[in-house]
Amino acid sequence: MTLPVPVPLPSYSQARENLVKAIPHKVICLLACGGRDCRYEDPACWRPSQQAIKGIFSTWVTDDIVAMARPSTWLIKRYSIIDQFQNIKSIINMQLPGEHAHCGPPLEPDSGFSYSPQVFMENNIFFYNFGMPDFGVSSLSSVLDGVKVLSFSAKEGKVAVHCHAGLGRTGVLIACYLIYELRLSPSEAVHYVRIKRPRSIQTRAQINMVFNFARLLATQLVLYPNLGHRHGAPFSLQQHLRRQALLLHGEEARCLRSVPKVVDFLCGRLAALAWGHIFSQAGWVELQRRAAVLDLTKVVRDTLVVKKLLPILRDPGAQKNSASSVSSWDEPEGFLERKREVLLNKRSYSDSDLSKIALLEVSSRTCSYLSSSASRISRISHSPPHNQMPCNCGSGFHHFVSPEDEIMAICAASIEWLELQSLDSKNPGTNPNSCSRTLSKVLTVN
């Protein structure tokens, strides 16, 4: 059982939040930002280390996502921002048109922002706008749409995300992206973003939004009972596809409107084996995606360990005895009810824990796994009600396996199959060593 990760607290006091809501926007610009001399739009106010993009208060949160204050037409020209956007293929604007009109240079009349989006689009940089009120939040569906766009854009190239200062709303979107992509707990996501971008995610409403987003995802993740334990009520294929449609995006969402992803992956895997191949092209794409996800997850967890926000698991079996990376959170006033709600609907925020258990099972029955997968898929079940939640009972540990864990178990079987097979000249260009390394990287449990 791992120690709890502290629940993040808002950086704004309740009195300050109430004051911000009560006073006019012009006064906020003058008092909080500096008016025309807005410190968030003046590079002289920030050290070079705080300008990942020179001329803009900005920080790389991951290798592919930079959080930044809003650029302006003057800054774009003065510091050649477009030229600095090397490999940055998309910019996501979290502002509403006309916002902070009294901060920094005047707004562009055609867009209502501090710059014209056309400037970026003319230079082959995609522009997206998911407006969110300053110091506030928008709907969960809007945040989910923004997260999906961020996920898609991050696969196409690097992404810049900004609001006004690049702290509150920008931090919310990036934290929700980490929950969506890495299955982190909301506390882990907020703490990591704050480590990389201090003072991010400022208000209680913004922290609540991150927790609500995690809860939304938790209610949609599909789980499969494992080890013979059949908790929860069955659900239909239509219900499963509706949940899947909420989580998938892009081409994958279009192609899998009528087919569960795990079934599509399994059928492609069986077809590839029948033709003497290791994986189909779609299978390799999924493996590469999973490898990138595990790399980023390791970076996040290592960062939290260094900052003493996540304990080091010294016991090799500790992960196996924990249902998730975070079993509970601190309970300051105002968060107790939220903790209960999240845990009632909680799925695995950490793929590695359940993947490890699945791999232990697969190692003893590799040959029989593929033949039995189809029958297990037919026993799709919903997560258990709160009075039937799986628990750690020694050797009788109850747990649940998600579709991605099923896919990882299939990959484990592939490694063993790869070690027993030699690739002949019928499969030119396939290197068994590189294939084995790729599969091993995906299946590494940190």
C-alpha cells in the first residue's frame, strides 16, 4: 500500500477569489497584472530560464507541450516568435475574445485577441480556441474536447498552450491531458504541472475541474473481471461503444464506431500471426504509442519522487499489492466528499500495476492466452458498486483489467512467441532483436 499523494490546494485564498469576481476587469488588469505594463507580456520581468520561447513567459511541461503567456503582435515581430516555433505545429488558445483588453498592447480588432491567429496559420501552425473564463472553468465536455485536440496535436508535433498568464486555465488543460493520456490521479497531475510551471491551476474551481475530469474518465473506462471474480452488472455492446466514443478521437474514433478497440486489436493480432507476421501495421502503431506513454509516465513519476510527492516503492512486490499508484488522498475540509465520489467510480489510474499482474499470469499460459481471449471479451462487465469494490486479500487479490491491459498481455505473449520463432527471408526488413526491444520497452513495469 503506497502512501497518499497530498491533495493540491488552491494558490488563491478564498478572499482573493471573491475579490477577483467582484471587481471590474479593468481594475483587475491594473492591480493584478500591471495594465499596459503587464508583467506577463513583458519579457524584462522574467529570467531567461523562464522563457523557453524567448520573449514570452513560457515553460516546457513535457517534451512536446509548452505552457506560455499569451503572445502579442508586437512580441511576435520583436522576438521572431514564428521562427522560434521550431517543430511547434499547433497553438491552443484558452482565452475568450476581448479578454484582458487593458493588459499589454491593444487587442487585434479582427480577432479580439492580442494577436491574429492568421499569422500562425499562414506559417502552417494550426490554431485552436477553447475559451474558458479567466480564473474559472468551462464545461467538462469542452475540456474533454480540448484534451482530445491536445492529444492529437501532440502526436503531430509540439504544441503551445496559452491563456493570459499561462498558469490557471493552461494548467487545467495540461493536467487533464496527463490524466487522459497517462491515467494519472488528479493529485499527481496537478502537482506535476505545478512543479514544471509554478503557481499553475490557481483557484478552487480549477482544482475541482481537474478532479471532476478524472471522475468523468473513471466512469467511462471499461474493465474486465479477472481471476474468476465477476463483480458488477453486465452492460451491452452499445453502452461499451458509447463509452469508447467518448474516450477515442481522430481516425481511431471514426474507424472504431462499431467495434470495441480490444476486439479490433485482437483480430488484427490473430490475422498477423496467421500470415506469419509479428504485428499488423496498426499493432505497431499502438505499440509505439504505448511506449511513448510509458516513457512520459516514468518521467512524471520520477519527478514526483524527486520532489517527495510520490513514495519510492522499495518492495518489488509493492506494486502488485496496490490497486493503483495512489490508494487515498489527504482529507482537508472541502475535499473529503470529492475523494469519496472519485473513489466510488475509480478505475486504474496506473496501467503498470494491473499490467504487471496480467504479465505474471500470461507467463505461465502463453499458448492458451490467445485462444481464451475471445471468451473473456464476451464477459464484459461494469465496475463494481462501492460495496463490492475489489480489495487486497493476500493471495486472493481481486482486481480488474482494462482493454489496454488486455492488449499488453497479448504483447507479452508476442514476446515469448518471438523468442521461439526465427524470422526467415519471407519477412524481409524485420529485425527480431528490434522487435523484441520494442515489445520489451512497452511491457517494462517501472
